[in-house]
Amino acid sequence: MDWCPGCVEINEMEMKPANTESGIPVLHSAKEGCKPKKFTPDEVLVPNPSFKENQGTKRKRKALPLKVEGRIEKVKEEKEDKDIQPGSLSIYELERLENIRQNQVFLSSIKLLEAKQDLKPEKTQRGLKRQNNKVAWTEILPPRTKSLRIQKKEAERLPLPLEPHRIYYEVERIEHARKPEGPISMEPINMEEDSSLPPELLKLWTEDLIKEEKEELGLEEYRSTLKSMELSEIGGVAKVVKSRIFSVAFHPCSSRLLMAAGDKLGGVGLWNLDSDMGDEGVLLFEPHVQPVACMAFSRSHPTDLLTLSYDGTLRSTDVEKAVFDEVYRIKDGLRTFDFLSHDCSTLVTGDWYGDVAIVDRRTPGTSHESLHSLDTKTVRCVHVHPVQKQYIMVAENSIVSIYDARCLKASSREPVSQLYGHSKSISSAYFSPGTGNRVVTTCLDNNIRIYDTSELTSRAPLLTSIQQNLYTGRWLSKLQAMWDPKRDDCFVVGSMQRPRRVQVFHESGQLQHSFQDPEMTTVLSVTAFHPTRNALLGGNASGRLYVFTD
């Protein structure tokens, strides 16, 4: 395009042609001819920085008028009248500030910032309150010692060993301070001193259980029930204990949800979902000094909660007497227990040193009736057959063995049946709750396996293997697959997947449902179903419990 010669002269003045109120022609095609055109007062003359750069070239850049606000024009006219001081704002910076001001005025007019604050819910921690135990302190460093050279002393000459040698250290069991022997007073540490237990806890704890025989739901109806269970927006999450949760349990009462959790520091927390006792329904006790690895409510006496700890003690919670009675006591290393009789008067325990003990609560004292050392370095889990109580299943290093308690002797410890196929250590192994015809095992080789134990043969057949990431590291409790007490074919397990979830599987390996929620941002390593109601419980590494209900 050939530009009009008259307009090129204006361009050579290093100014972009623009109109003022008097009307000055702008660049246009030579074919159109010079025609004056009037522009609005918002259009001003601005320097054309591209003119010098393109002066020596044949083709000149096209210059267009730059539109800015009327306020910027007034500021420019005022700056032209005065001497421009170095460091003053340029027109571009003034335009930018004006855009910011107009955006803020617009946001204020539509009240967007206020609406944003209203959408943010106030995050309040339910359960135990945080305690600020920080104490200001100043580190006093010891005085720096002077070298022997500065002290003008001769260095000590030590003879070198003739041969390299190794020093072997003997590993000894570390002694930990433990609670005194005998009953311990049941005093909540999150309440005032010398305060008694809330009456509503005693009433709920001793509630008569109404056993209702319900027909087992079909698989399709069971999936619908799981989908109807959600995390309550108001009180579905609470901090129940101070540290990482190792074990959880539901009280079997059906009128309300009463839950228990044991943590790494030996604390036992009770949480009544619809109550204000303690800290928003939470009471915290300290019957142990090391991790509470296992806990369970007695099926014959629901007022009895048994807790087992690494510190070597097994205690029974008596709310009526407000004490933690001592049931069994060894030096240290208790790991797991289960009820060996239908009336829950006899127990079987396992420890880290490969010993299985039979404990009779009717016998005075806190010792065992018999102790059996198995051919394994450690016992990670023991579980009793729900129907044939004489069969004890023990999760050893990489094999699950089923023993007959009547045949356990010092000279003979042959298992009745064994479950093979695990390549690494086993975290847990549990009989199905109704018939015991299935066993689900959790192994650190990232597999959950289901075995057929309807007939106890020497080698139980493997039915299904489900690949699952079970590596939790050292800071999370181990994932364990737990049966739903209301069914014989479905179990629940935590997951390391993101977004965080809890999964329910069928014995065939089919995924039935995944519990997810925006509030669930951590791994729920420890899980449990309610024995009668549609409720699921999960605990994480910060001492919080999550409850999904319908």
C-alpha cells in the first residue's frame, strides 16, 4: 500500500498521526486522498518509538492511534506543562494503575470478595484441642576447648592396632517405664482432675443389646447400601487420640455410635458421635505407655473393652468401676490377641518373639495357662475360627499356619493347615466372620489373598489374589484387610491411591465401592465395619477418626 505523501511528513516528525479536537488527518492510502477526520478527545498524540528503528528501511511500520482513558490524557497534558522530574511515572504505568483501580471498583461493586469469604467454611477441629506446649528457651553452648597446640602441650601418642578388628554389639531389649501393676484409675486426661465419667457414657456402655436376625443382602443391594454411606459434613471427623492410630473398634450398641481408638503413645480414646461429653464427645485415657496394637469389645459382654500394648500388658476396661483391670502381663513385646472361647473368658495372645500364650481370665493372677514357642521369629497376627474355636490361625513371617489348640504341646506343634504363596512378611490374616470358610491375608508383597478354608487340608487352596499398593513406609500403620462382620464375602481395606479412599472388595476380587470425600486428605490405614449398623470407621496417622454412615 502506498501512503499519502502529505501524511508521511507527519510521520517523519516521529509522532503517530492522531486527531485532536481540531481534526488532523491520519495515515491513509494514497488512493483515498487526504480527508480530514475528527476523533474523540480520548485519542492523544503519543511518541512513535518505531520510527528511528525503521528509518533506514524501505518499508515503514504502520502506526495506529492508541486509545487511553480521558483521565490519562489530562495527566499527560499536566505533565507536558510542567518539568518532568526523573523517576516520575510513565504513561504506561499510569494506564496500568488506572486499570487496577477500575478492576477493584468493579469487584467491589459486585461484592465478589465478600462472596468468596462466605464460601470458605470455618474449619473447626472436632475432638481433642491442640495444646501449645512451646516454651521459650535459649541454647547455651559449652565453651570451645583449646587445642593442645595452643595450650603448648604434646599430643598423646596412641599405638595403632596390629590387626583390623570388628566390634559386635549385643542387642538388648530396651526397658521402658510402664504403668504400675494392677488396676489403673479410669480418669480422662482431657477433663478436669478428679472428674468422674459422664453418666451418658455409663448408660451407653451398659446398654442391653437387641439381637435382630436380618437376612443377608444380595450383592446389588449391598452395593447400594455402601453408596448411601457418606461422611457427615458436621461431625464425621474428630481427633480422638494424640498420635498415630494403631487400632480401632466399634461398640456393638445400635442406638448410638460409640467408637474406640488406640494410638502410638499408649492412649485410648472414646468418641460418642452425638454427644458433648469431654471435648465434643471425646474422652482420652492413658492405660498404656507404648502403642496399643490391638483392641476389641467382648462379644458376650459388650461392657468389656480389651486393649493390648507393646509394653507387655493386656487390660480390660471396666466403666462401672472406672478402672483398667490388668488381665495379662509379660516383660514386653505383646502384638496381638483374640478370644478363644464363645464366652470370651479365654484368650490367645502373640508376641514379637514367636510365642503364643493361652490366657484364662477366670484364673487369679496375670499369668498365662500355657506358653508355646513356634518355629517363627515373630507372630504378627492371631485369629480364632468363629465356629470351631479350637483352631488358631497364626500369621508368621511368610506363611499362615492353622493350629489345633488342643494339640499344642511342648514336643509337638504341627499345623493342621498352611496357607502358602506369600513372598514377604504378612501383616494380617482373618477368618470370615460367619462361617470361617474364607481367609483374607494382607502381605507386604502388595497382594491381598483369599483362601478357601471350608475344609482344613494340609495346603489351603488360593482362590483370589488382588494387587494393591500396601507399602506404607515407617510413618503409617500397616494396611490390613478386615471382613465386614455382617457378611462372609466382602472386606474393607485402606488405600495409598490419590485421591485418598477406602475400598470394599468382594472375595472374587471385584471392587464393590470406594469411599471418597474432599475432607479425606490422608491415608486411613486402620479400618473397621460396625457389627450391626451401616457404618464404617477409619483412622489416620494424626489421631483422627472418620465415620461414614447412611
